[in-house]
Amino acid sequence: MTIPPPPALPPEPPVQNLTVGELRTLVERRDVYRAKAVFELAARARNDDVAANALGALSRLPVLRGDRLHGYVSLAWAAIIGLLAAETPQARQTAYEAFAELPPGDRDLFLTYLKADTIEEAHPRL
């Protein structure tokens, strides 16, 4: 029995050239490149409150909470880390709100991952 090769991936979108809305759509429709869209929004969050707000909203999606990059680290965690790393008042407040909506066990693991006792003490860098 021979296992067929996996289907070819679609062309990679130029995430740097997409609008915040287009990036959000990539994530919401569960596109194969949704992680790239999350990371692009995280990169923009320092200078763009619209990107920060989109990232906060996306971090609440069940698909991102369940989409594990490795071990316990989910795309939702990546979104919240991106918000924290942006270090703007808007991005940090959005991160605190998104963090508060994680399940309690996930919040504990998240803080352990960031080596912080509280979310306010977390200052990750991208």
C-alpha cells in the first residue's frame, strides 16, 4: 500500500502587503497560512491599534486556542504574546483582556511559559 503525497499548498500570501482586515480573514477562514497572518498582526501591533484590536479578537477564537504551535503553545498564546510585546497601552490592555478569557489552566501554563507571576509582569520580546 502506497500513501499518496499530500496535496500541494496554495501560494503563500504576501502578508506584509495585506490589510488588517485581509489578515483577519485569513485567520477566521482557517487558512493554512493563518499563523503567518497572526505573526504579521503581532508585528504591526506596536504601531497600529487596529491590528492590536484584531489580534485581541482573534485570540478568542476557538480555532486559535486549539491550534497548537508546539506543546501547550497555541496561536492564541502567540497573539497575546504579540500584544504584550508591542508594549503600547492599547495593546497591553487588549492582551490583559484576552488573557482573562483563556481557560484557568491555560492561563497558568501561559504565565509559566512566560516565566511571570502575573500577566502585568510579562514583557516578552518578539
